[in-house]
Amino acid sequence: MAQVTDAEFAAAEARGQAMLETEPRARSAQYDRKTGRVTVELVNGCSYLFPTDLVQDLSDASPEDLADVQVDGMGFNLHWPKLDVDLYVPALVAGVFGTRDWMRKALARHAGSSTSAAKAAAARENGRKGGRPRKRA
């Protein structure tokens, strides 16, 4: 194992102290079955809510499993023992609910499900022309 110098140790300790003072950390968390959201009370007095269906590792979980949420790691993590899921509180507060690929696909699913007058008109026009053209191999 590599030796850590006193200077490196002091620098790491200062970075850790800065994170404790500036990064969002959870004091408590609970799942609300009625709304399908997790409420996180932060140490700075603010509250943060997020719907579990937006989170990659929680979207298919049962309400019973979601209800068993714990605050871990000095408030930096939320842990669901039955699901073996850990989420980083600063990332959640920043709106990161999964991997980049999963979030990109989730955004595309949401955008594809939206409706508008222009989208409806385009679908009707395509229908009059015989529908969507076949893909060519």
C-alpha cells in the first residue's frame, strides 16, 4: 500500500470538511406511498422530494421495499437494504436519477409520449399517405 504523507492527509481532511459544510446531506428520509415520492430532510433545514419512478434503481420497486429507506454515510447516501440500492444525495438534489444512458432514454420516452396539435396533425397526414414508411434494410 502506498504511503500517505502528512500533507496529503491534511489536504484530504480539508476536502472532506469542505464537503461536510457545503454539499447537501440528508438528516432523514421517508417514502410516501400516497404520492410515490421520497421526502429527504436536509441538514440545512431544506426539504427535497423526488418521485421514485424517475429513479433508475427504484422505478420498479414495491411500496414495501421503498418504505425501508435509511440515511447512511454521514447523510451523503440514501440506502434501501431490501433493494441493495444506494443513492448519493448531492447527485439526487442535482437531478441525477440514473446513468447517463438511462436518463437519456428516460427523457426520450417522456418526449415521445408528449402530445401537441402539430404532432397530431402530422400523424393524421401520415395516415392519409398510408402510414409510416417501411424501413429499408
